[in-house]
Amino acid sequence: MNVSPVNDPLELLTNKGNRQASFLSPIWNPLTCTVAGFGLAIFVNWGFRKPVMSGIQKHIAFAAIGGGAGYYFDQKRNEYLAKRDAVLRHYIELHPEDFPVKDRKKYGDVLESWVPVR
Amino acid sequence: MTAVFRVGLVRLVSRGATAPNSLLQAQTNALPAAFQQKCNISGKTMRGGPRVPKEPPYPYKTKKYTVLNTFLDKTSKRFDENSKVICVEGPIASGKTKFAKELAEELDMQYFPAVDLDLIFINKYGYDMRQLDPELPPSCRSYDVRNFCLDPSHDLAAQFQIRMYMLRYSQYIDALQHIFNTGQGVVLERSPFSDFVFMETMFRQGYLSRGARSVYNEIRSNTIGELLKPHLVIYLDLPVDAVQKQIKARNVDYEQQSKVFSEAYLRDLEALYKQQYLKDIANHAELLIYDWTAGGETEVVVEDIERIDFNQYESDPHNKKMIDWRFPLESEWCEARIKYGHEKPDLMNYFNVPRFDVPELLRSADDSKVWRDVWFNAPGMKFRPGYNADMGDTGLATKTKIGINEAI
């Protein structure tokens, strides 16, 4: 990834389409919630002193509800993040004077050299 | 102003309990209590036929009764003059079983047999858990009435008597559940109310420690107030020597070999029964006492029962007698019905009294571990009843139901 020589706030908030989603990242939340739903059905059976896999429709239903909930909250989270970025971008566009484009600096340029006083 | 609406609402909601069925009934309700004509408990012979229920009984063994059901199915409508709890009491081998059966038959009531520890030791599939004794540590082995007769000074005698109380309590709840759901009266042999007589006798004879007695009393005071006391107690009275003769005549092997039923034991039992239990219960229930030395006629007792005017206690709300059975509102009838049916496991929870100061009522952790491993690996004990494939339960793949009013 090539780093821009300047620090442009608007550019930071813009999707440049150069980030590749990994295999797991889009399915991680629905998947874990499905597994949790299935596990909950097993736990309930264990707690009621039933064979863990009895009443398989319960496992299917719990897994489906878990998967649906995971997918739903995943979407919710994406929407929330997109909206947050849009709000920030809009604010920056309205107040450009507060967000000047600055040159990138290294810490070495900012920090003063340390002079021990003993 | 709100009072007007409230009164209106109460009338509307409780109309099942108080609404007159007919004009005649409306007039009777308006009359003073003295003019009300209702009949007492009646036997088959007197009625000239079997009891005709006012309403079909609620199938409480196959169907739950919860708050939601109260909107559709009221409770007091099933009650009639025969909807009574009758407890048959008496010393050992006094002929209670035969008498109680005949009484129930004549009055068309449900008979509940005397409890024993088979209810604990024989599981739902008929497997006798007492077979596991050789594998268990001594503190966890079975101890039932037979063991008590042969070895009454054993440490487990205290646990035995507490379990007897628990079973009687559980059975009494079942009896109340029956009466609330069907309106049919019940006849019980002994009751949780009289169980302390045996505990106290055991204590006086030195079979029970002071600590165990204190635990029993604490459990009793924690649980007994939840029940509705019986309407009628029938005591079959036999002098001590007659009891001993009856025990001999009954010829049960462990009773014959037992040293428990000594004169002192039976005298204590009689004294406690008469001076504490009967005295106490007579404040609430009607009491009939018969000399049963040479047996007796059930018909005579039934005639005496038919003469008791249970209605007299309805008019005075402050009368201590039958006070447990006076519910002013229909909703209270329904709540009681839920309490003894759907909420029975909650009532049984009141037995969890944390007392750790009586060694004979405690098990060590190691013993408990062994017990748990053996007990829950016995045939039919691995899973809850109805879920053991190895015992022939089928359809487990899609089964989710558990028994009606079963503890979860």
C-alpha cells in the first residue's frame, strides 16, 4: 500500500476500493451466531436431562434464529459505520478550514531530543 | 369513583362464583344464610346412584392448567357438597386401608393409598434402585420401612422419616390437585399433618437425635403452611394391646421380627396422636373418632359423615374451622388450583432447608460422587423419564415434551 505524502482527512474517509475482504470477515458474525444457537439447544437439552440431540427441530430453529440474528446485526453494524463516515465527511466538507491538508510527519520530526537533567 | 368501577369489575370477573343460576337461586342468595338449603356429603346409598359431576372433570394429568387457562376454565363450578378432603388416621395395622377404600367407594371419592419409599426407590421404568446398594457407600444406601423395623437406630432413620414426610406432602398436593380439577372428593390414608407424630415417637424412643428432630421441625414449618388442611379427619382408635395383636395378625415378616413396635412406642404414638395431632387439627377440621378394636362398619361412619353440616362454616368468615377452604373470589380458587398443579415443583422446593449441623443427614462429597455415578447410570436414570432410548422410549429425535407439572 502506497502512502500518500499528505494527510488529507477527506481521503482518509473515502473508500478507494483497494481493501480486499478476507474469506471469513463477511460470514464471521452470522456463522458464530449459528453455532451459538445450535450450542444453546444442546445446553438446554443437557440442562433438562435429555439426550443432547433430542428434539432436532429445536436445534435447527435455534441455529436459524442465531444465523439470522448474526446476519442482521452484521448489516446493522456496516450501516452504522457507513453512516458515521458519511457524517464525518459531510462535517469536514462544511468546515474545510478546520481540517487543513497537512504534510505527513514522522514522530522523529515532532519529538524533541531528550536531554536528561540530573 | 374508582370504587364503583372496581366493584363492577370484581362482580364481572367473579361472576362464576357468585352469579345466581336462576331466579330461584337469586332469591335464595338474597335470603339470610339460615334459610339456605344445601345438602351435606352424601354416599352412594343415600343418593341412590353414582355421583353426577356438575361439570366434566379437567384432564389435569394430560393438560396443563396455567394463568391463561383461568380465563376459559373457572374452578369453583366443579365443587359440590362431596368435594372434601378426608384423612383417615390411626395407629399401625388398625385397618385404615380397608376402611379408607370402602369409604372412598361409598362416597365416590378418589382413594390415595398410604405412601412408602417405593415411590423413591422404584424408578419410572420399574427398576428397583435398592439393587444398587452393594455398589454404594453406607451413607447413600436405601433405607425404607423394612430397614427401619429391623434396625431403627440406624443413622438413616432421620432421613427416612423426612422422606416419608416429603412423600406424604407430595401426595397431599396431588390430592388437592385432583379435587380442584375434578371436584371429586379425596380420601387419604394419613397425611403430612400427622407425620410429625411418627417423628416425635421416634425421637422419644431414641431412634432420632435432637438435631434431626430440629431439622424435621424446621422443614415442616417451612412447608406445611402451604397446604389446605383437610375438611374431615377420621381417627380409628385402638388400644395398645389391640394394636400389637393386629400387627401379629397381619403377619408381615419384618414387622414380626421388629423390636420397634414395643408397648412404649405404641403408647407414645397414641398419646401424640390424641394429645397433639387430633387436638390441633380439630381447630380446623371436623373430627370423628371410632373405637376400631374389633373393626367396624363403614356404613355407620358414612351415616355419621352425612350428618355433619359443613355448610355452617360458610356463613361466618372469622370461624377458624374450614378457614383454608374459604376463597371469596373465583380468581383465588383458580390461583389455588394453579398452585397445587402447575406450581407443585415450587412447593416441593420449600424442602430445601440449608441445615449442615446434623451429621446423619449429610453425605460426604466423596460418597455423593460415588452415589451420583452409580445412581444416574442405573437403567432408566441416565436421562429424564421418557427420554431413555435404552429403556424403549421412542421418537426421541423430535421429542421436546416433558411430563405435565413435572419438575424441570
